[in-house]
Amino acid sequence: MKYADGPTVTCEVHIRADRARVWALVTDIHLPARLSPELQRVEWIDGAAGPAVGAAFAGYNRHPLLGEWRTVSRVVELHEPRVFGWVVLDQDGRFAGSGPAPDEPMATWRFELEPDVSGTRLRQSVRVGPGRSGVSLAIDRMPDREEEVVAHRLGELRANIDASLRGMKDLAEADGRPAPGNT
């Protein structure tokens, strides 16, 4: 797959907890930093105090090949308690992007929650690009290996998403209460 194709990763998990409990975890932007090896910390910025369409948060990341960098994300989709989505922007121009244009994000992330009789199905997805990112830098250095570079990054993202979803499942199910009727 080529970068221009908008490669995606989608993972899901079933959680024995009601949707309201899972929603609270999904919309806690600080939680993924506890669960992901790449995302180190997150903070609301521009006066935002919580999730709302247009709200912004900064993410501080670390990767063995890229070092450390900051991104700015903007919430673009919020349908409580079903969908939470945001775009990641190269606010600081680290990847020679065109700046914080929401129509050219480095990535687009999304959580979807579906209730069922025994809990909640939680799905997380990411679409890489179309804006430049660390993947673009690797492709610039090795254009003949673009598909390999993209496949490697998708594998990293899948592992990080799986770790985050397992962590959310563990937290949501930790108190041992059965999932009540779902909302």
C-alpha cells in the first residue's frame, strides 16, 4: 500500500461494561498516554477543558527512530456516547507539512462504541495522511521501499491500538460489575 492511498488500521474489542463507562475512558485524552508506548503525555490547549468539536489538545510523542515531537489534534467528531474523532496536525512543521490544515492531517483517529446485550463493542481506527508525517520522512529516504515502510508503520499502529484497547477493557471491567442495560 502507498502512503497516498490513505492506509488505515482498525481494531476492536468487546468490553463487559456499559457504554457510558467505556465512553468516559474513550474521551479521557490523558488515558492513552498511560497505555501507549509512543504517546507520552497529552494536554488540552487553547482554553479547552474537555472534548467538544473544535477543541484542541497537544500530544507529546516518542519513537526510537524519530525521537520526540509534539502534535496538535482537533476534535472533529463527537456524538456522545457513540463516536469520538480527531485529526492530528503538524502544528510545529516538524515533518515539513503545510501547517495545521484540518483537511491535510497527519492522521485521523476515531473511536466508535456499539452497545450489545453483554457490554460494549469498542472500535478504534486510524487513517494515516494525507498530510506529511514521520512516515513521509522515511519514504523520502527510501522511496523504493515505500510499501514496506507503510506496512511497518501500520504494524506499529496496530500494536499500539491493541495495547490501548486492552488497557481500556481492563480498566472498564476492573470493578467486576456486570454490564447493566446499555444506553
